[in-house]
Amino acid sequence: MTSSVVHRDAIDGFDPHPFRGRFNSVFFAVMGGYINLHMHKRKRAVFAGLPQTVVELGSGVGANLRYLPTGARLIAIEPNPFMHARLRRAAAKRGVDLEIRQVVAERIDLPDASADAIISSLVLCTVGDTAAVFAEVRRVLRPGGRFSFAEHVVARKHTPTRWMQRALRRPWAWAFEGCSCERDLASAIESAGFSSVEIERYRIHSLFLPFNTHIAGTAVA
């Protein structure tokens, strides 16, 4: 299996902070197993039956490689270069043919109608413009192609989790490269113009209280 990186001189304004970029790479390498323990059931369901070639938004250090079919090809949209070394090692270990594209999800450098499947997990909280991301997902997917996701979202109003999300929003966003715990991603996906959307709302019980409200599902182009 091979691995390559497609670089861009300027990543549309995205400039990962040297400390936070490295911190997030280490954090998800160390905590990935713990996080996946809580998300595995839903990820396994929504990522079932993926084709041999998959586009992933924010591949990070490779948490979702385990859900790809044997001998798969992954086109990883990953603008944080501090993730790349760990992602390459994880892909090589699992026999995945990896291509890293160092671009943001708002401007995916792939042709129109060129992908059968796009996936994401724990990344839509960090993008600068969710509407632009979903427009790009729809553009890149072939008609009938699927966008499968597992993301953390805003909690219901007047709940302890919602209060904690609001109280910690600034330090949380600083530490996790702009991550917001207050995004209503379910509504954003439902109104993004997909032909059909299926979403399950659920809660995990991790040590990271602001992170515990989730959605998982599939949207069809």
C-alpha cells in the first residue's frame, strides 16, 4: 500500500497553531481508544458497507481506518500537518492506500460527482463554515452517494450539559482548534439540501461532559 500527501502553499487561511496542532495529534492518539469505546456502536452502524474508495473529512490520526473495507483507499481531507505522520503509520498498519489532501473541508479539491462515500467524525465541530462544507460534500458525491457521520452536538436547553458547554466554550475551543460544543449539526444537515437524511440522537457517558451529546447518521446526495 502507498501513501502520499497533496500539499497546498496556502490552505485557505487555515494555519494550525504549532502547540495546539501537536497537542491534538497526541491527544487523539492517546485518547482515541477511549473515545471510540463510547462511539463504536454507532460508527459501526453508519460506516457499514463503505466502498473501496472513501473520502474522509478530518481523518486526524486514523480513528476510522478500522471501519474501512480490507484493501481500501482513503482520501483524507486533513489540513493539520501535525496529524499526518500518525495517520500514515496507522494506514500502513491496516493496509490502507492513503492519500492525504492538506486542504480544508470548505474547499475540497476533488472533482464534481467523483465520490461514492464521504465520512466524518468529531470534525464538523471545528470547521469554519458548516454550510460550505455540506455544499462541498453534495458537490463531490455522486448522485445517490452517501455522507455518513458521527459527531458531537449541542445539548438541549436548560440541562447541566448545556450549561457546561456554555461555561467551557472558550477554553474548549482554544484547546481543540476551534471546536464548538454548541453547534446544532442535526438541523444543519437536515437543511443542507440532501435528498434524504437519517439521524439518531444519543448520549454517551464519558468523562468529558460537554462532549457527551451526539448524533450519528447518513445523508444521501
